Amino acid sequence: MIYNSNAMEVYLTPTPSVTLRALGGIFDMYFFLGPTPIAVTQQLTDVIGKPFLPPYWSIGFHLCRYGYKSIADTKATFDRNWKKGLPMDVQWQDIDYMNKKLIFTIDNGLFNGLKEFVEKDVHGNGVKYVIIVDPAVGHKEGFEVYERGHFEDVFIKNVTGQEIIGKVWPGDTVFPDFTSKTTQTWWKSEMIGFHNDLPYDGIWLDMNEPANFDSDGIHGSIYGCQDNEINNPPYKPNTAGDTMYFKTLCLDAKQAWGIQRDLHNIYGLTETKATYDALKANNNSLKPFIISRSTFLGSGQYGGHWLGDNVSNWKHLRQSIIGILDFNLVGIPMTGADIGGVAGDVTEQLAIRWHQLGAW
């Protein structure tokens, strides 16, 4: 195991040989002697932490999609599947439910009565409810989640000490620094408070690389990034885009533990742990259920993973098998794919085969 959180690339050659390049940080190497693959994974998790024990209901049938237009649309889909006799265990809700895509809010126009629907229709039928939560917080005066976070000083800073501002679904956004104990306390309070408004049973963490859309072609922040060796190192690994901060934050952005260059790859891990602690504090008798798009070694102690947006085709079905097995090897056994695909139209035969794979 190469234990390093900085940007890294690996080259394999037929010689055989392997070349690893990392841009910095601590470079720890572990050798696990097995002798079997299962023994290697057991030895690995002795070092990085054992996987969390998921609640029993989380290994059942989950119904999820993006694009529920309203509470009526959500209810109609739920009722249609329930009446067909599908063994539904969990109903999920994507970002559609939020007011202007602001986290910890509900659109009280299109989704008026969502809490009552969850309590009566979902929980009333013994089904659990999982919601999506993004880390980016709308940078809007008067938005109480932002105002409380700003007051507690919980957001990542730019190189000059101001809150770094990016663009995600709500528009201008700021990003919680989950390496800060103050941020962890604030996040716990927001999670518990929102549970009173919407009684969720599990959390789906998305966009937590952290993802940051470009602003008219500018990346890193809405103002771009300073031209220095942190943001533009002498060597760039084979990452997406022309810069290291393509679709994310400037690498010199400041957090409690250091800078984004060293912490980018553990952002999802630190958010997952903060969310796990929040769910445990909300109800210590229940096992938290969390899946995260961004993970790192050790994430499996606190949550699972899904393989991200995919396409409705046979290639992505085959590739999902590789992804699921890979994550099992590194201590994240609660891993799955979006069955049927996110983009494109699934055929009946593909849907059947993908459901069979998911059940297996």
C-alpha cells in the first residue's frame, strides 16, 4: 500500500516495473504478505480501519433517480412501485427536493408536504428514506445555513484569508473545512436540525471531491487562482484538464490541517466521518448509513461508496463489476453502481441483467 494523499500517478511497464510519482506529502509504504487475497485485505484493514457495519435495511432494494419534479411526482413513483409489489426497502431523494439547490432546505412549493409524505407513506410502510447532501453551501446573505457557518468561521479560505468562493448547483458557494473541529460541530448541528424538518434515515454525499464548476472558464474559484508553484507545480500528473485545480479548488486554499494540495484527496473522507459522527449523535442506537462519491483509504470505517454517474450500456455494467470488487479489496464493501445507468435509455434486457447483478 502506498499511503499518500497528494496527487499521484502510477505507470506500469511490461518489463515488469512500476513507477510512482507523488507531488509531495508523507510517503508511507506498507507490504502485506497475505498469503491469500483475503488475508491481504484483512491485513490492510488492520492498518486503515475495519469497515462499518451497515444497517440491515441498507442491503435491500433501493429506489432512486434524479428528476422527480415535485412531491406529487415522487409520490406517484413510490406508489406505482409499491402497488406492483416490488420489495422496496429504501426510497431516495436527489437534489430536486431542495429550495434553489441549497443544502438543508426544502422547496416548499414543489415539495410542500415532503415531511408528511416521508412519515406517512414511506416510514408508514416500513420503508427507509435517504437524501442527497452536497458539501458546498450557497454564498448568500440571509441564507441561515451560510450565516451560521460564516459566524463560526467554518469555511475553507483562499490564500489571502477570505472564504474561497466557487460555483456549484446553487451558484456562488463556499466549502466547509471538515478538518476543523469547529466545522465538525457546526455540521453536526445542521444535520440534526434538518432531521427535524425531514426525517431521513441515511445520507448520500455527492460532489465532495470537492467539485467546483468553472466560472466562465475560470477554475479554482470565481476569481481564479494565483500563479505559483503550489497551484501550478513544475510537474503535472495525468489529471483531467489543463491545471491541477480544474473543476475543484485552488491548491493553496487553506484548511485547519494545511492546504488543498495535501488535503484534496481526503476531503470526502473527512466529510464522511463528520456526517457519521452527526448521525450517531442524532440517534446513538442506530447504525448510520452513508455513501460517498469521494473516498480515501479508511473511508470504509464510516460509510460506503457508489461508483458515480454512469451510462445505460453493457460496457458500464461490466465496468461496475471491476469497480465494486476493487473497493471491496480496499475495505469499502458497501459499494454499488446506479443500476440501469443514469444517462441514456436502458433497454429491458439490460435492466433485467443489471438488477440480477445488483442482487448478487
